[in-house]
Amino acid sequence: MKIREVMSHNPATIKLGTSMRDAAVLLQRSQASDLMVVQDDNAFVGVLSEGDIVRAVMPRFEDMMLSSGNLYELFGMFLDKGHEIASHAIDELVISKAETMDPDEDAVKAAAMMVSKQIRRLPVVEDGRLIGTISRADIAVGVLGE
């Protein structure tokens, strides 16, 4: 079974320069765990993960240690950090050396990579252009049938 046979053809995409706020909204609306970062011509740039966004809004460990430890104070720090970076561009969080798959590779190769590297979704790139993604669920449906 080739990746082309089971991949998703309409991935959630985003462009460099997009704000953190807009990226978070797109993640929530698309219910994707990762956004594929592309240029205008759909050239693949990298991946933006929801985990990276959450880590970016977490207060610094040192700041949390200086706090009283009160849950409300810690939550306030979390909100303050979110407000502080909401308008910042996603660019510094993009994984530019992301693992990619070719659509003509065997799906088992994608499955092995996802399991071994704990990746939920991989970009499928052909001639430098994003043409889709393959997820663990795509592979499960392909193997187990619809």
C-alpha cells in the first residue's frame, strides 16, 4: 500500500508571518495537531505543532519558581504570556527540517517513522510541494479497511 492511496489531500496549511493567535484558531478549527507551513506556490516550508505553540506560551520555569506557587498566580502568568506573544509571527516555531514522505513510498515506512519518532502526522511532499499529509488514522483505515 502506497502513501498516495491512503493520505489526506486537504491538509491544514498556514504561511510564514501568520500570528500565533491566528495559528491557534486554525489549529482549533481544523482539529489538526499540526499545521503544514507553505509558501504561496504550496512549496513546503515546514511544520508547526500545537505542542510547540503551547510550550511557547508557558511561563519560564524561573518565573514560576519565583512565584508564590498559587494556582491563580500561575494561571495569570500563563495568560500574560499568551497575551504577550499572541501577535508574534509563528516563524521561529516552525520545524523547517521536518520529516517528510514521498507519495510513492510504502505506507508501512510512514507508520514505522510515526511510531518510532512519536509523530502523529507527516507531510507528503512531491517535487518540493506539499500535496497532502499522512496520519496514523489514515494508515489504520488503509490497513483495517473502511
